[in-house]
Amino acid sequence: MSFFIPAAFAEGAAPAVGPAGSGFEWVFLVGFLVIFYLMIWRPQAKRAKEHKGLIGGLQKGDEVVTSGGIAGKVSKVSDDFVVIEVSDTVELKIQKVAIAASLPKGTLKAI
């Protein structure tokens, strides 16, 4: 609470000394940042890069699974949307970002 005392009253007092730190606090801070980078940032960026590559490489005839669990074959690709053929008579129009994974060819016939 000494910061409330005006300078005129504290003139004769000894100068305040902060806590004696050995600089070891920086090791914890740097260690925390390294762990944050290795466990959170890097894997997240890797997954985002893989998903972007998956979405960018979609072509007609690819078999995909959406994030909602719908499996189908891509029948039409536009800029933001994909038309997925779920059965012979059912086609669904979904956003590209909703594609979760690409399946190997022939997987839908085996299901």
C-alpha cells in the first residue's frame, strides 16, 4: 500500500525493493509456451491443412463422409457446395466444409 503515500512523506524511507527473483520464472513461461505450441497449436494447424487439402481435391466420383455421418458419392462440385448421391434417387447438396473424410473407392458398395 506504499504507493498511496505521497513522495514528500516517503522521502526519508529506504527505497522499496521488489521480490528477489532469480530469473527462473522465465523458464516456466517459455516451457509453458513450448508445451502450448507442441500440444495445441501445431496439431490444430496440421488438421486444418489436411482438411483444406481434402476439400480442395474433391472431384466427381469421390466417396466421402460428411461431419453428420452421411456417406455418399460426389456427383457435382461447385465453389462452396457439393452434391452427394446418397442412393440412386437421392442427392443432397451440402457445403464443402461439411465433408469430414474421403473414403477409398468401393467402400459404399461394401456397406
